[in-house]
Amino acid sequence: MKNNKIIVVLGAFSLITACSVGPDYVRPTATIPPVFKEMSGWKVAQPKDDVIKGAWWEMFNDTQLNALEQQVNISNQNVAAAEAQFRQARALAQEARAAYFPTVTAGASVTRTRTSGTFNNSLGGAYTDYQLPLDLSWELDLWGKIRRSVEAGRASAQASAAELEGIRLSTQAQLAQDYFQLCALDAQKKLLDATVSAYRKFLELTVNQYASGVASRANVLQAETQLKTTEAQAIDVGVQRAQLEHAIAVLIGKPASLFSIPFTPLAAIPPTIPVGVPSVLLERRPDIAAAERSVAAANAQIGVAKAAYYPTITLSALGGLESTSPSQWFTWPSRFWAFGPAISETLFDGGLRRAQTDQARAAYDASVAAYRQTTLTGFQEVEDNLAALRILEKEARAQEEAVKAARQSVVFTTNQYKAGTASALDVINTQVMDLNNERAVITILGNRMTDSVLLISALGGGWNVSALPSNDDLGKRDDK
């Protein structure tokens, strides 16, 4: 009865005086600009479109892209690996939480023993011992070591969840970039094929001029060289297109040999992208959320390290049945029990605990620096792509004007050549200039599309920190 009172008193004492040593977590500060510098002149989205939705690629209105993006979550192996790592982190959090509860073990044993003849005992020289013990052990969390471990485990699992979303967003963005680059190459191929047809007609015209004695053999060779060069350029586009097609196959988890994308010349224009204010970026980028959760985990580890300075108090109980005969094993006199508290304190460890605490504090400082660096990088990426889209839009307008002028120049020079007032070389030069400008328009459009994807990715792709698993979610088992 007296021992029971001791256990009750210790249990009540643990509930009343339990505390968590180490610093309580406070989110680290980061320098946040009031506005994005490159937003000047940016077209603001309509109120109904003031946020990026989860399926952000749908704003491009491309059904083929939509179908490809849907396969990333299902088949991409990097996403699958990250999802498995998150489940591992969640299991580790549940493992830490298990320390809140007592450990109970049971077992049965049969031992044949022979004692020394010098012992005075009633069992004779040999006997068989039958045991059925039940053992209970419970470490009281007076100093918050377990609570800090659970806190660290949950924060690490949340960081892993954010990293999963970051990998998913990165993969989706890479797929969209590769897709638009492939479509731009298809547009280049379409242009080059049309140009080859036009050059072939010009070669026929030059051959006829040569047959009439108006053009020289050199003019024919020049026209033929230009035709063959352009044919080679049209063929060369296929190399990069094939590589992009293979890359897309890998991103959606398919063998490159079993995947193909139909000819799809780029014809879209970049959508209007809602940007918002810089402070919102901290809640929308999964990499920033992962870095912040890593800081929280590192902060909790300081408490775990500091708790090692305090005594460990354990409640233990042992009970069961023991007999020298199986027939008496389950009788009342065969019972045995023992219980009581134990306390231990490390008196000397050669500076181990201090080193572990210093290590935890240094790891925390490093994680804070990494969080702030990730935040700065996030703001930079948004500014970079805002600037790129703003400048490329101006460049596109200027390039369109250049194309109009080049087309008129080709028509004008060709008519002069037919009239005998311009040389074949003049026509060829204007044709080359026109082709270069036409290709530049496609290149700029492709860059605008890929930079739009990069801006959406830099803004978090419609993700929000509220999507992170809660503490209740992390306490649930994953029975998948």
C-alpha cells in the first residue's frame, strides 16, 4: 500500500511540475519588401482570378498539357519517392509520440537449473522454473524531452510534406516548360517547311532566269545553297524535339520508346498571372514552408539536448506467475510482483551534453540562415520572371514590327529581281533576314510561355501553407 502511494504521488508530481526545457519556438524574421519592384506596368488580374488555383496549368487552356500534368502525380518517380519520404517522416513523428505511453512486455520461460550443493535450499540439486512475467516501464516526461522530440518529429514531417509539394510543383513546372519548348520547335519546323517551299520556288525562278540568260550560274548556286541550308535547319529541329519528347516521357513516368506527342505548333499567348504582395509569398511557396518547419524542428532539438542535464525518473512494475511445476503455475500462491520508481542522473560525461546542446544551437542557427536565404531566393525568382515577362512583351511587339518590315522587303526585292533591277543576292539577303526575324518571334513567344511557367512556380503554383498536415493528421496511422 505504501508503494502504491509513492507511485500516485510521483505521477501527480509529474503532471503538476512537468515543463519543457529549451526555447519555445518563434518564427524567425525575414526581410520582406512592401511591393515587387518589377510589378510596374504589370497587368493586374481580375478580382475573380486574384489567386493561382491548384491546377495552375489550366490557365494556359491547352487540353494536351492538362492531360500530361495529370499524370505527374500518378506516375512520376521523383514525386513517388518524395511521397514515401513524407510517410517515413510521419512514421518517425508517431514513433516519437509513442514515448508518451508506458512500455508493457510479456513473455513465458522455462528454465532448468542446478544449484551448487553448498547452498541450503529445499529444491534439491536441480529444479525447473516456470515463469510468466508481465513487465511495465514508464519514463516520466518531467523536463519535456519527449514533448520536444514529438515537436521536432512533427515539424520535420511537415517539412517533408512541404518538400513533397515542392518536388511536385517543380516537376509540373518542368513538364510545362518542356512542353512549350517542344511546341515552339514545332512552330519553328512549320515556319522552316513553309520557307523551304518558298525558297524552292525562288530556285525555280532563278533557274528559269539563268536559262533565259538573265541570271548567272552563281545566282543559281546561291539560291540552291540557301534552299539546302534551310532544309538542313528544318531537319535539325527534330533532334531537340525528340529529346524534349523523351524528357516529358520520363516526367510522366513512361518509357521514352512508348511515348510521343503529336505535331503541335505553338500558338498560345501567356495568360495573366495574379502576383499579389510579397508577404503572401511566405505562405505560398513550399520550399519556404519546408525551410521554416526545419527551423521549428531544430529549435525543438535544443530542448531535447537540454533535457539531458536533468534526472530521468522511471516507474517500473513487474508481475506474473512462477512455479517449479506446470500444475501449480496458475495457482494463487505462484504469483509474484515488484514495483517502484527509479531515478538516475548523469554526473560526469566529459562535456558530452554541453557539446550536444552547442551542436543543436548551431544547427538551429544554420536552419534560420537557410530559411532566410530561401526567402530571399524566392523574392529574387519572382522579380526575375516579372522582369523577363515585362521585357519580353516589349521585345515581342518590336519583333513583330521587324517581321512586317522584313516581309515587305522580301516582296519588294523579289519584284525588283523579276523586273531585272535587283540581283538574286539581294533577294537572298532579304529572305535570310525575314527568316531570322520570323524565327525570333517564335523564340520570344516560347520564352514568354516558359517564363510564365517559371513565374507561376516562383509564386508557389497555387499551394498554401494551410495544406500542411496538422498535428492531429500526423498522429494518425498510415495504413496504405
